[in-house]
Amino acid sequence: MIDLGLFLFIAAFLALGLRRPFLWVLTYIYIDTLAPQDIGWRFVAALPVSLIAFCAAFGGWLLADPKHGARFAFRQWLLLILLCWCAVTTANADFPIQAAMKWSWVWKALVFAIFVPLTLTTRLRFEAVILTMVLTAGAIVIDGGIKTATGGGGYGVLYLFVQNNTGMYESSTIATVAIALIPMILWLAKHGTVFPPDWRVKAFAYALIFSCVLIPIGTEARTGLLCLGVLGLLMLRDVKRRFLYVGGAALLGLMALPFLPQSYYARMSTLESHEEDTSASTRVAVWQWTIDYANSHPMGGGFDAYRGNKFTYKLPVRTQSGGNTSAVEFEDHTDKARAYHSAVFEMLGEQGWPGLGLWLWIHLLGLWQMERIRRRWKNRTGEREQWQAPLAGALQFAQIVYLVGSLFQGIAYQPFILTLLGVQCALWSWCKLADSPRRKRPRQAPPAVAVTAEAAPLR
């Protein structure tokens, strides 16, 4: 029944796309986020549904989309350059087989991020893409939230729709994405038109936000806790009653403490004693190795270059020496082929200094562009000018949450986030196009003033 339901849902979207080809763009976002081919185990798993939707999205745009207002933004050029650079490093990778496997999905994520801004030419399309992203990722979040609320959480044991720990279903990744969804949910709840904001929409939105907050608890991902704290600080910028907001957040946090499992406290306590945590110590050692590797291989080693690392590091081990006293001894630990566990070092090791520079440029430019849109549009009072500034702020907050989470996990090419960058590119182009008539509009001549004898200039 699961296979049949997934197949019919995808088939219905593809059929509707024959009349509205833009729906194929939404279909690909749905498939790329939820991965229904991994949920099903019969014919859905056997069908190349992702490739079908990918080709349909491009074909529908080329053949049937009017393309009015489509623009190729500067950041799209940067993404294209990054795509070409990844192709070059893949061709010269240290581990060609593993690099080819990662390239098989990275190129699609980058190409779609470059392509999707060309399709977003109306407010309805912006909202449709964001709504699809929120509801599709929200399905995973709701599943995890229910299991967490009923006591099914735990580090490495919170299985969602699929029983694997990759992609969107990796614990730290879904914790980061869940927190990044919150500002987008709030924007839809206030400015949405597909589902006009009423008590039902707002009730669902707040319930979904609650599920998003539960994900870092259910996964026991330390990254999720950091992302939640960062988002809480960011939202101070836009709230009207800041003292009430801070007091309410603190009160909710205190009320939640008695309901958290002991394993959660044990997991979060390693944030303070990270030097005694094997995972944290390994990450620091990998990062040091990556810097040395990039200095000797400045052009990068291609995808999965971390497989060539081997290092020895000292890990402090605390032992009881009798009574209440303890002693700390340092033991040598040797490890190899350890993943980067950081998007920054992932880019540095795989794409070298040029790739890291491009990646940082793309993200920092996005933060600046969203801030500029927010400031230019926030005081506009036109009926059709109320949604742009809040959307820019929501996308900016979501990106900052991702960047914080990416410091501790290798998600530099995460398709969901690359699609979010595509939406940012589209919003920047749309706002520039909307502002262009304002710039070109000639200044109105000042009203004529009768020149009297007293006001006449001296000759």
C-alpha cells in the first residue's frame, strides 16, 4: 500500500504538470527532499523517479514556460563556476570511484540550484516552492516529532521514514534543517496566499514549529541545540516585545527540562567537555590534517579525499585514583579515513582553496543580498510590497542556521539548502526587476511658481 500510494501521488503530480509544467519543478523538490524511492521497497524503489522529475522540470521550462522575467543572477554564475570546478577536481580525484559516486548527485543539486531561479517569476511560484520545501521536510519532522513525544528518541536510534543515516535522514542534518524551517514556516503563516492565514493555518504552523523544536531533542544532535540557540538570538531582531520574548523562551526552556531524558543531558554535557569526547577530538584532528593537505594540494583532492587521511592524536582519559580524586592521562589514538564533519573543511579538502573561496563567496553574498532586500522593502506600504522583506529575512535566518550547523557536519552540497540558495537568487533578481521602473521613472518637474518682482533674480 505504501508503494502504491507513493506511486499514485508522484504520477498525479506528473500528470498535472502536463497542464502546468511548473508543477514538475515542485515534484522534483518533493522527490529530492523526501526520497520516496527509499521509502518504498517495490516498484517505486525500482523506478528512477528523481531522474524523471529532473528531466521533466527542465523540459517543461524549455518547451512551455513563458520565461517572462527570468534573469540569470550573479550568484548563479558563481554556482556554475563551482559546478565546473567540481567537475575538474572529480576528473583528477584521489579516489576516482568514490568521487564519481558523490558527483552523481552533487551535479544535479548544483544544476537545479542554478535552474530554479529561472522559474520563479511570480509571487505564487515563490510561495509554491517554499510551501513544497516546508511541507515535504515537515513530513519528516512531524514523523520525528511524534516519535520523540512518545518516547522514541535517542542518538542514532530515531528512525524516520527510512532506516538509514544519510541525506536528509541523517540526525544532525535533519536537526539543522528542522530549525532552518522555522522562519520559513512563520513567513507562510503570515504572508501565505495558497493557504490564507486563518486559525487553522496558524495552528498547524505552530504545531509544526513545535515538532521542529523536538527534532534536536529526539535526535540528541548537539548541532541542533546550537542552531536553535542561534535562531533564538536572531529572532530578537524582529520581535516587538523583546523582554517578553526572552522571558517566554526562558520559561518554556525551564518547563521542558523535567521532560528531557537522561541520555539527552549526557549527550549535551559533551559540549562543555569536548576535549574528552572522542568524536570532537577526532574532528579537530581531521581539520588539522585537512589544512595541511590543502597547503600541499591547494587545488583540492576531489570528492571523498578524506579517505586518504591518517593521523594520531592524544585523547585525555580520566581515571579514578581512589576516593573522590581522579587523574587524567593522555593516550595516543590512531585513526584513518575519517570524514570531515564540517562543510568548510569538506570544501577545503575536496575543492581546495578556490572551491572554499567560491563557496564562502556564494553564502556571504546571499546574506548581504537578503539584508539589502529587507532594508529596501521593509518600509514600503504598497499592497503588493508587504511580503518581500519578510521573505528575505526568513531566507537569511534559514541560511545562517544552516551555516552554523554546517560547521560541524559535511553538508556543503546539501540539495535542500542549495534549493534555498536558488530561491534567494530568484528573489534578488525579482526585486531588482521590480525596482528598475522606479529608477528609470523621470523625476517629476517641480510645480511652476509665478515669478514676482520680489522673487525675480537680480540681473
